[in-house]
Amino acid sequence: MKKIVFILLLLIVAVPLYAEQVFYTRGSSDIKEIALSFDDGPGLNTKDILKILDKKDVKATFFLLGTSVVKRPKLVKEIYSKGHELANHTYNHMNFFRYDEETGKEEKIKEELLSCQDLIRDITGYRTKLVRFPHGYLREDAIEIAKETNYKIINWTFGIDWERDLDQEEMLKLYLENAKPGTIFLMHDLQKNPKIVKMLPALIDKLKEKKYNFVTVGEMINKRNQEEKL
């Protein structure tokens, strides 16, 4: 009996080591890397952000929204051609926390995910692998759909650019205070936001001074997975 219990305990311990992880809010806390991510675009801030990233030689991850992609397909191509990572933010930005239909919620989540995926692939040839559901939605239905469609769900470690009362200096200070190894920063590029454009170069420079490397979200979680398998 004790031998059986011992084997079961070994299995319980071993499963997390080998089970495929689906959800992430950060990378490895042992690797001094930062990932910049931008939601809801491509939008009015995207071109300015791309210029900054080009100048600073930094790659980022853009969680693209289907309705924005339809409006600016050339900008999607530009993001991709510059070597940035394209990711999925669903088609219509539905808030599934408030989805009040009695049935069909899982089907709607899947439809939103795959509609955006197909649109991006039609424009660039790239099949997205990462999804960030609007408002950070994370429930069992979303997790099961991510597994079924071979996606990783990515939320974020820290973000605050939507706070209107903050000026760019206050915003910069908060992002810097929350920078740790493996941090995924969230910002937005749909609406015109001069504060992000003014803050971003200083944020990158100061983090480089602290010896942080910038990677895409995909690169970051791949390294974390490799580290956890060792």
C-alpha cells in the first residue's frame, strides 16, 4: 500500500514538470529579459512605436485585434516585415467575463480567436501562436480552446498606460519600478497616446542601462519552458 501511495505521489510531482503549460504572465525570473507587448492595434500609435523600436533595435510582440487589422492591413505587414512578433487579440475585443448568452460561449470564443488568426495569416502568411484574450479573460473554457487550437494564453506582468491621470514621467517611473527578470509589459497602440511615445525611448534606454535584454514574448516563454525541463 505504501509503495502504491509513493508511486502516486511521484506521478503527482512529475506531471507539472512534463505537462504542457498553456497560460503565462511572465518569463523566467532567472533570465534578465523584458518583453514589450502592445494590444488592440495596429492603430494610431503603431507607426511611432515602430520607429522607436527600430531606432533602439528592440523587437516586441503585437497582439493584433481583428477589427484593427481590417482597417490597416499594410501596417500589419510592416510590423511583420520588421521582425516583430504577431499575436492574436481576437477579432472584436469581446468581454467574455460579461458574455451573457446561455449557450454557445465556447463556440464564440473559438470563432473570435480563429477569425483573427485567419485574417492575419491571409495578410502575412504567419499563423499566430499566442493569444491574449480581451480584459485578460482566463477561465476553463478559454484554456480548453487554447489547448485545442494549439495556442498559448499570454496575459501580462505589469501595465498601466491606460491610466489617464498619469503623465509620461509618472508612467515611466511605474514601469521601471515593476521591471524584473521575465517581466511582460503591457501597452496599447490603437489610440493616439503621446505619453507612450514620449516614455518608451527612455524606458528602453534605462532598462538597457540596467543590463536587461529585450525579447519577444514567444522567445521569453520558450526559454522558460526549456529552463523548466532541465
